[in-house]
Amino acid sequence: MSDRVPDGCEPTEPTEPGEWHDSREPAPIPSRIGDRLVDEGLIGRGGMAEVRRVLDLVLNRRLAMKILLPELAKSEELRRRFLAEAQATAQLQHPGIVPVVDLGELPDGRPWFTMAEVHGGTFARHLREHRAGHDSWPGPSREHVDHLRRVCQAVAHAHARGVVHRDLKPDNILLGELGEVLVLDWGVAKLSASEEPWVADAIETERPEVTRVGRAIGTPCYMAPEQARAEAEVIGPPTDVYALGAILHELLVGEPPLGRHPDVARRRLREGPPPALSNDTDRLPEELVACCRRAIAWRPEDRHATVLELAADLSAWLDGVRRREQALAIVAHADAMRPTIERDRRRAETRLAEANAKLDALDPHASPELKKEAWSCEDESLELERRVTVAEVERVRSLQAALELVPDLPEALDRLADHHRSALQRAEARGDVEETARQEALLRGHGGHRHLEWLDAGGRLTLLTEPPGARAELHACPVRDRRFVAESVGELGTTPLVDLAISRGSHAVRLTLSGHHDTWYPVFLEREGHWQGLRPGDDATLPVRLPKLGEIDDDEVHVPAGWFQSGGDPRATDGLPLRWLWVDAFVVKKHPVTNAEYLEFLNDLVAQGRREEAERALPREEPTTAGERPRPVFRRDADGLHVLPESIEGRPTGRDWPVTLVDWWSAQAHARWLAEKTGRPWRLLHDQEWEKAARGVDGRHFSWGSHFEPAWASALGGESGRPVAGPVGTNAVDVSPWGVTGLTGNVRDWCLNSYRRGPEATSLVTIDAVGGSEPRFVRGGSHLSTESFCRAATRFGIEPEARFTGVGFRLARSLPR
């Protein structure tokens, strides 16, 4: 048999095989039983029998011998029951039932039968060990539920042969050292449906919770109600289902449904149905709770019809647990990949920054030999990015494979949601609208409930003005027909405005104050962001300066100081990574300098006797034959003044057309002339001022939004026929959030600063004096540009003496802080 605790025995610790003792002295037996069995000592003693270890001399193996107690041997009924147990057990040939080997009588007439000896411990002992070290019951383990499932299979085998156990409990389940799960003690089994109830006199034992011989056969804590009422005609397979459900109840909450004390169990059996599960079940597996409630239903007809049905429910849960374990192993594999992905991503960013720094230190015309080191850094960065992409794809596939095993696995859903949130943030940082939308949809579909508050979060706005007291009207900027459109939302109040809750996205605040020009103040609020106008290095919000009336002319636009999103357009030519830059307040002309304005400049120089300067500044077209000098495109009239021809290079032109074919030096000369004439510090735009004037602050790709339409920009493909530039301001769509025109198409603009390949090292744009012959920035699209060259983040570096039909310039001036 085993080292389990027999009924009526108390263990002495440590509990090793063969060390179970009973307070009663065992009845003496011969040292040799028959011709082949030798007694080797007591294993244990229960309420009806004792179990001894014997040696089979013929087969040289040890067996467990069960012997009826002497005081019971005189009862013919008990002898009959003892022999019936041996015969019933011998007929049950199942791996979960200990096989009976032989049957006989001792010289004193007591019957015995022998069984295979199995070493191990009872299920009850395993449950006690499972509880040890915990303040409360730790809940069921997969192993314990699997043990119960295997018990169900053994009991189902018995039921198929007309045998109902009637005393199933953890003490009667043996867990062998080699993984066996065995059902023991078939001594009170009901052998057929027609059998009369056993009505022998009750025999009290020293332990009231153990099996009692009497009208109510079984153990009260695991006894079905019909069994407690000794309703023999009702007792059947559902009776064992109840006992198995009671064991499942103990696995779930730590005790049988009627409690651990036999007297309490008997009282509850008399009182009627208790709660289906007495403990809090929120933390328990729903499938097992439902299975248990059905198995311990008070009425037999409400339980599982067969033990096999109960076993099937347990198997289904175990199959789910195994799939969960497999899925969690896949999630663990995906988790192990993440540190490498993050490391490679950081290394890729570092190597790319190193490459850009090396290239920035070189002249753009440097030889390829000098650029090899930088190219090597670029190549390494690209290879690392490729590895990151491949690894992320593999990681996502692993998490999806885990979800194929367990579709609602929280761990996999959480990892995927975190992945898509990070990807969403990177896409937003790049200004990639399509990828942002895709990642947001994926995030909402993969456990995004954890991120809903973040997804839908707005931001806060702090806005101060100088002077204060300006009326602030909020405009949302949704996309309508593929363009951002400012739509009034309502009044925000008067400045200062501090920590106002504003919805996420692109907005514009119109500031109005008597005696001052109206000022548009675009705002872009990120999730949980705070737009508060903190200039780099400052610790307090910088007020928006409202220009006084007359400080800005009708053909000028005021761009307040603040942050804007620069770069970040993956389709822009020579574009930079997305970054936030601060640009101090400036004023920019609404339109590029026109032919009429440029003629005024040239002729004023002539009038001042500065004809040589005027000659140098003349727009000139490139020669058509080798050795020919560039030819001026403006004519002279009879008075020696410059006048505009009817066409330039065969294309129509007019006084309102932007001036082109001027080099950077000529544009600079015009700015200096206008500054002298007006007393205002006119200059060319810094390229980042140009980008802010074109895009606003929200990172849009074109002046009107992120959808390209060539007809909206006077760009290549916008109209049929030969592409030509047109008058300034005639395209009503190519207008920036500030009201600056022609920044996406028509003609490009020379910029003040020298071209550099990489980003500035600081987030504060500074306007420095420039000189030298290094290339200068040219920004914007032209009538000859395709989409990628029209994008606001596209950059060009051109030699300052170059002249192009599609390049003009516009003027700006700084405002005092």
C-alpha cells in the first residue's frame, strides 16, 4: 500500500514510510503466513483494518497486507464487507487503483488480502504542505487539479463496473513517488445499484472525522446529502461526483464545502444547502469555480451526470492552463529580446549622430575619401536600424503567437499595447501621420484599455501677453477637405491664462487688445503636454509681445516667439529628424520680394549714383554658349533706369511676379538697402525662421496641411502647359498659419544662414552675422518642383553666387523681446 495516514491513526513526525503508529497494540500474527509470505511489520492501523508489510518469498517482492481487526472479525457482515472490498478491488484493473494480489485467512480466522506496495504520500499530506508557509490558502495548483482529474478517471472505471466508492477524500488518494495517483480504501463501496444499505452497528473510532460504519457511510466533510440520509436507492455515481467536487472545493478555497469539523459538517447536512462556495472567489479561476458549483449541487440531478463529465471539465481547464504556460514562455522569450532591441536602437541613434557630426565638419564638396569614416558610421547605423526592425517584427510575431494559444492573455496584450504605444510616440515624433493612425488603431485593439486615458488625454495651456489683458479666442484646427481650417471654439478669457485644460492637437489662439495689432498664436498640444512658452534657459513663461498699432505694416506678418516642430518629415529632401526649436519673435513679409520692389531698389541705387552696385545686383540669366557672361534680364529705358521686360527666359513675367535669377549677395544687398531706407532691421530669413513661418508649430508638411495638391501651390503638375511662376499672393490656399504666402510653391527663397547638413546643437535658433563663400540655405518649393521638393522640411544648400529661375527671396526682421 503506502505511507499514508490510515483511518484512526495519528502520525509521529517525521513521517517516513513505515513510521505510522496507532495507540492500540496490534494483534499478534504469525511471522510466516502460509508457504510464501513473511511479516515485516506494521504499516498502519485504521478503523476496520490494519496494514502490514509482507515479503513474498516466491516472487521476492514486498506487498501490503490488509487484515480485518480482531474485534470485528466475529461479525459476519463485516467479514462479508471486507471480502467484498477485496473482490471488488480485484475486479478494478486500472492504473489508478492498487491491484489486489491474493486473498486468505490467518490461523485465528481473520481475513486478509494483499496488494502491491506503493511508496508515496496521501493527497491530504500534499495539500498540507501546499498550505505551509502561507498566511491564507494559496489556491489550486495545476498539478493538484491534474491529480483530481486522474482520480476521476479511476472512479469512472469503477462506475463502469457498478462500483461506487462512497468515501472519496484526500486521505484516500495516494500520490506515488513515481507519479502514480491511486484511489484507496474501497471498503465501503456500494457494489451495485440494487444493494441494500449496510445497517451494521456503528463502530466509533478515536477520530470522529474518519469513516464510520453505520447507516450513514462515509466521511461527513465530503459526504453527499443523499449519502448522509442513507438513501440507498439514490446513492450512485453522482454521490462520488459530489465527493470529488468537495475535494475540488478544498483545492479552491482550502477546505471542503461543509467545513473541516465533522460535527459542523453533520449539522450543515441536516440544515440544507450551504453557499456553493463559502470563500471569496474573485481570485479563483472562473471555469473551476463553475465546475465545483455544479459538482457539489445539493440535488444529484443538478450535478455532472457522470464522473467523466467532471473529468472533461477539469481537462478543459488544464488544457487552458497548459496553453497559458506555453504562451507565457513565448512572452518571456519576447521579453528577453527587448533589451537588445533598445540597446541597438540607442546605438543606431548614436552612430547616426556621429556620422552627421563628421559630415557637418566637412565642406560639402569634400572628397569621398574624407567622407568614408562618416559613411561607415551611417552604414553601421542603418544596419543597426535594420536589426531593430527585424527583431521588433519577430518580437511582435512571438506575442501574436502567444495570443493564438490564449487569445485574451493579459501579458501578451500588455506587451503588444506597450510596443504600439512606443511606436505611436515615435511616429508622432517623426510627424508621420499615417503611421501614427495605424499605431493608434493597433494600440486600441491590443489591450489599449490600459492606455485609453493616455490616448485621449489633452493638454494644458499657459499664455501670458505683454501687455496683459488681451482677449483670447480659441480656434481648433481640424482637417477639412485635406486642409487645416481654423474654427472658433470659444472664448478663453483674458490674459494671463494659466494651466487651462485644452484638447489635444492643433489650435490657434487669436489675441486682441485695443491699441495693438491682432496676433495669431498657434498652439500644438501633445498628450498630457503643457504649452507654456518657456524659452530655453528660462524658468518662467515668456509673455507674447503684442505689437502696437503702426509697428507692423499691412504687408507684414508677426510670428510670436515660441516653440515649433522642425524637421521630422521622412519624405522631405535632405530633411532633419523631428525636434522642437525655439524661435524668437520676428516679422516677415507676406510675399516674396517682387519685380517691382526689386526695380525700386535698383533704380534708387542708380539715383544715388551707385550704378556699379546696381549692376552687380541685376538679375541675370545663365549664358547659353560657353564663355558668354550672364546676361541681365532687366532692360534700361531712355533715362538709364531699369525696367521689366515682357518675359524672362521666354516665360511671361510682371511687376507682381517674385523676382528671381538673383544670387544670395544681391538678396542681401536689397535687405540692407531696405533697412537703410525704413530704419527697420530688414534681413533674410534664417532657414528655421522660414520653416516656422511655413509650417506653424504643429509639424504639418505643407503650408495648409499634410496632403499634397500641386494646384494649391503653383507646383509642377498643378496646371497644364509649360510650368511658370505667377504673381505673388494669387494662390489662396498656399498660405501658412500666420498668413505668409507662397512658401510651398511658385518660387523658393534664399535664406540668411550657411548650409549645414545636420541639426544645430542647440534648441534655440540664433540669428548670427554671416559671410564667406560657403553654401547658403534655400527653402521652399517652386513652379518646377515635385511633391518631395515642395515639402516644408525640405532643404537645399546652394553656392551664394548661383542664380535660378525658381529662386527668389523674402525679408524678415527681428522684434525686441
